[in-house]
Amino acid sequence: MSNDALQSFLDSGTAFEGKVAFSGVVRIDGHFKGEALADGTLVIGETGTVEADLELATLVVHGTFRGNVNAREVVELTPTGVIEGQVKTASLRVAEGAELNAQIEMKKGPPPRSTP
């Protein structure tokens, strides 16, 4: 997971529905349903449930994610994590004990342009 400082936190027992955009690191231990667009990292805590379409850099799942994710850098699924849906990412890390029931597409981005 990124070493960036936590920017926002949705604690267990809370719920949010809608569209959200962010940068940095956001952690959800409650329930989120909707869409998210981010330049940063979304961490779904062990008590977190996210039902969404996500477009972001990194997704770390300790809880449950249902939906579609397009992660430019990495999707990390920890031993307590569950993913159901569609995953598009450059890199996928799945720990032993995790549940992964998804269509997976792994593609690295275009190579960096060389400078003259």
C-alpha cells in the first residue's frame, strides 16, 4: 500500500451513496455505493463494503468489493478481502485466503516516451 497520508475516512456504521473524486489515500470501513474517480488509493477496511464502479490508481481490499474497477497501478486483495465483478489493472496481488470471483484483464500502460 502507498505510504501517502490518509486523506479521508468513512468509519464502520456509516454509509454513503453517490459519486466521489479524490486524490491521496481514502479508507472506507463503512458502506459506499456509487462511483469513484481518483488519482490515489482506495483502501476498503475489513468491515468495509463497496459496491461501485472505480477508476483509480490503486485499490487495496481487506473487506468486500463488488463492481468494476480499473486500477492504473495495482489491485491488492488481502487474506480477508473479497472481490466480485470485473478487474482491470496493470498488477494484481492476491493473498492466500482471499476470495476472487471476477473477470480479470491485466494490461500495462503504454511505455514511457523516450526523450531526445
